Amino acid sequence: MLTAAKPEFLKADWDNSFDLKNHIQEFLQIDRHTLETRIQESNQAMTKLGQNFDWEMAIEFYRDRVGATYILELAAWHLKSCDYIGNMLHLIADFAKGRVLDFGGGIGTHSFAAALCPNVTEVQYLDVNPINCNFVLERTAKIVD
């Protein structure tokens, strides 16, 4: 369990992973019930997509096959892993400074935390999934601007 105080600049966004559910709902243009159902089913959907996974084709898998299902699976994991995410946000708050690279940035949680750090001057987000990239671009305007 997390015991250290939440960094002041992250408090508003700490508990709901930067308003993740609302952002996904708007991005995918789905109602709340459909969102909840798809989040619950996302792990099973990703497992099905990943059957016969070939490491030689990993980039194509994440770039071309997983689509929005991966955003939903990442959301499910983030929302269930509050302590882990909280610990990561503490590390970012304590150590991030200057220019930060979030390689394989997924849904952008670590990028947003870094961007809100007072000692960070620039965050570069990179992911091979174009849907993730578009989602994070949309979220950026809502979180850090």
C-alpha cells in the first residue's frame, strides 16, 4: 500500500488515472455501459488477438492488429493497479527532470505525470500503435494544456 504523500501537482488526477474512463468514452464515442463492458472484456479480447503471437511480428501486432482493444486492456490494468501506478507516479515525481522519453507510452499515464512535474521541460511520447497515439494526443489537450 502506498504511504508517501501524493505530490501536490498530481493530486487532482491521481485516483482516476487522469480521467481515463471519460477520455476513452469520448475518444471511442461509446456510451458508459458499452465502455464498462468492453473494459471488462478487454483482457480476453487481447488474449484472443495474441493467440499464436510471433515475436518477429511484434511491431505489426501492436501497430496493426490490436486497435482500440489495447487501449481498453491498458485502461483495465491501470484502473485495477492503483498502487503500482501510484508508486510509478511517485518515482516520476521524485526523479523526472529535463527531457523525458516515454517509449511504448501506451495510454500516456507516465507521460502525463512527467509533463506535470515542475522539473520536466519536455516529454516525448512514442508508441507504435497509431490509435494509442491519437488517443494520447486527444488526452494531452485535456490534461496538460
